[in-house]
Amino acid sequence: MRGNLRRLALPLAALVVLVVAGTAGGASKAGTLVFAGTADPTYMDPALASDGETFRATEQIFEGLVKLKPGTTKIVAGLATKWKLSGAGKVWTFDLRKGVKFHDGTAWNAAAACANFNRWYNWTGPFQDPSATFYYQATYGGFKKNEVANLSPPLFRSCATRGSHRIVVRLNRASGVFFPSLVIQSFAMQSPTAMRKYGADQGTLQGGAFRATGSYPFQHPTGTGPFKFSSWTVGEKVELVKYKGYWGQKAKLDKIIIRPISDNQARFQALKTGEINAFDLAPPQDLGGLTGDSRLKVIKRPAFNVAYVTIHQGPGSPMNELKVRQAVAYGLNRPAVVRNFYYGTGRVAHEFQPPSLFGYSNKVPKYAYNPAKAKELLNSSNCKVPCKVDFWYPTNVTRPYMPDPKRNFEAFAASLEASGFNVVAHSAPWRPTYVPKVNEGSAGDLNLIGWTGDYGDPDNFLGTFFRNFNPQFGASNKAIENILNRALNEPNFPKRVKLYQQANILIMKYLPGVPYAHATPALGAEKRITKLIATPVGGVWFQFAGFGGQ
């Protein structure tokens, strides 16, 4: 997802035309680093986004109460310096950092912190659609007044100030994910003044998807981070400039230009020709070309993701029958896809969480590629051979967990056809169509998607997918939900580990989807760039980066 999937709602480029000075290319100015991602951000308001392309830009602008130590999943102080849990796990007290200002010159203080919590809690109308506020709903459940079906009672209860630099956040129930989830960009702190002035809470639903209509998420995002927003030209670039009033270590770079280049080879060529200085999601097959060039280098990030095939259940779907879902699992030639299209940067996935996280189990059911077994299962089910399935895949995108979606799809479609399925292919552009369709459960019987973790806890994977009803999968399993809810609030760590191991076993027996790869994505960069940090959760830290000699 974040990536979600990272689920996301996307702006229409036609709705936003921003005029900026300068050119989109050219990596010549010493104080400017030109970086290529694969697509535009969703919005420059991270509370309304859930995708890595957005967060790569916004995490330079916005900071949360806590953050991850660069390059790790360890939580360290951010805009809060101390925190304490009390009240049977339902009361969090945060001491806030003093002497910090937002980029618009307004003060970071307790009132600003509570204004952000209250903004999320009080969203109504279009903002309650999951395409608008995925991370809030995944972590906090519902709102002050729920207006959308399937929303649970809210986790959040209140935020109160205690002087100018202390807040008390009260929850309606104890939660093991409230605190670690604060590192997610969706919960970063934004200037209440700028949000009010530029319509941050203006939005509508168009064609079933959320669209922001105020100017804040396009022209005025305002945080406290080491870089501040300069401009966004949709389809061309986002420009960020050094924030000279930053409270911490000042950035070495004067400016960052983040360009969207969707084609893998085009990003690689842009680096080789000097048009850009670095890029994300280096094609696995091109890593040798990077390491073989004396001017270039590879920056690897740890595998902290999962690619999977969604199996969508619902009224009249053949996937409602376990035998058909098992036939899908046996019919997907996962080892061949990982071997042929990940070029040594991936491993076959057997669970929905990476092996590096606690709770991983070595006792889950394994589904080796077995066309004969798949056909046997289909012929004993209500969907005889050839069993017709609609299979969706995204276009115009590369994801950390899925470097080449089209080729993955083609290989999987062929192996399913050999296993007794009649595959009907469907595709849609990642933006603005594919991910919203996956989120709402309208992307066929099967679809390709994935997720990059946000923090080091199994709930960020398993809980995000299966702790509550998820329209993406079209069904829920009470036994899985119950065990994940128990694991969420279990204070005894060894017991929590066992609960997640049990959950992984139950999930792979129930088969709401089939995980197929854990990938090790990489950045390509000029060798002269120093201290450009690729994080396990899919981000890039530019704060410490510079050019050799800086």
C-alpha cells in the first residue's frame, strides 16, 4: 500500500496548474540536488495521503511528535522531547520541543499540536472516505461523528493543553499502535494558521474518489522540517528549499528538486547523463550498470515490504470458496517471478509481513507452484476448469515491492492459465484510477499490489490488512480479527510474538490474498553525493546530504 499499498487519492492534474520559475532539469548547481521519483505526490498535505511518492517529499517539510532514527525503525524524539503513558494505557502525556516555529513564522506549541489531533478527529463528509484519510482510519478507527459504514468507534478521545508546551492525549481504549504510528507522515504536525488560511479542510468526492479543493495541499503546505515548500508543477517537479530557521541540524543543500519519471530506464539514463543526481527504485536489472560506473553508486535499503496478489471475495464471487482461493495460491508461480524479475533483489514471500519483524512464523501453510493441484481443487469446487477470473494490474508505475508490474502480471497470468483459470486481463494507471479501485474492492477478483511498512511492528502489516473489515479483500474473518486485536493490546512481549505467529498461520490458511515477494529496493546516485539516507520504510533523508567537499 505504502505504501501502503499505500492507498491514495489523487488530484486531477487539470485542476492544478502551478507556475514556477526555473527549469525542470539540470543537476548543475552545487547547492541543488535533483532527485527522481516515479510519480507526482498525491497531495502535499500528508494527512490526506498514504503513498511513498508523497511522503518522500512531505517528510522533508513536516515532522511528527516522534520520528524514526534515520536508516532504522527505532523511534526517537521529534517535536516531542519526552512522553509518558498512564491511565491503564489510555493517557499519553507529551512534553513538546521549545523554540520551534512553523515555516510561516507561527509558533509550534501545545495549541498547535492539539489543533492537529482535533482536525483529524473532527473530519466530516468527504474526509471520512477511506480514499481521503486511510491512515487515520487504519489507526484511529472512526471520527467524532461517524458518517460512513464500517467505521469503528474512535480510538482518540481528546487532546488537552497543559501550559504552552505539554499536551495530554486521551484514548478511548489502550492501543499498542497509537504511539509507534505517530512516526507516519499522515500524523505529522502542520501549521493550524496556514491550514485555516488556505482551505486545508475543503474537499469533495468525485467519481467515488476524494479530491481536495483548497489551495493548501497544492501551494501552501507548512511544517517545521529542515526544508520548506517552494513550488509544485504537476507532472514536472516539486521544489523544496532549505529552511534557515530550522531548530535542529541545518540542511547542507540549498534546494531539492524532486521530479516524476515513471519509466525505469528513463530514470537510469537521466542519472547517467547528469540530468539528475539520484533516483529511487533503481531497476534491479540495472544495479550492475550502476556499480560498474565509476561515477555512480547504489544505495540499498533493507527489505521491509511485501508484494501480494489480492483475492477479492464478495457477492457472487468464485473467490468466496476456499478451494478456489487455494487453487489461486497453487497456480501462482511465485519463485519464477522473483527469480526472473527481481534479479537477486527479492525473496519469495510466504506471509504478509517481512521475516525481519517479530511474529513471523515458520509454520504457515506453503503453496508451491502446482498446476495439477490447482486444477484438482477447481474441479472439486463450484468454479470448474476453466474458472474465469478478472485480474488487474497497474500501469505507469514502479513500486519498491514491485519493480515491473506488467511483467509480474504476464507471468502470473500464464501460470494461472496453466492451472485451470481463464484469466481476463485488466489494467489501469496507478494514478488516478488503480489504487482507489483496489481500496474500494472494485479491482477484479485478483489484483497486484503491495505494502511498505511504516514502523517496526507486525500490526502495521497484519493489522492494517486484517484487523477490521477491509473493502480491498471484500470479506473478514472473525478468528483473525480477534487474535489481531488481542495481539494489539497484549503487554507481555513473548505472548504478543506468539499471537502474531498464530495470526500468520490463520491468514495463510484462510487466504485473503497470496504474498509473493519481499524486495530490497535501491537508489541510484552519483558517487559524489554524501549522506543520502534510504530508510527501511521507503523514505529518503535529504537533511544530511551534500556533495563531496560540502
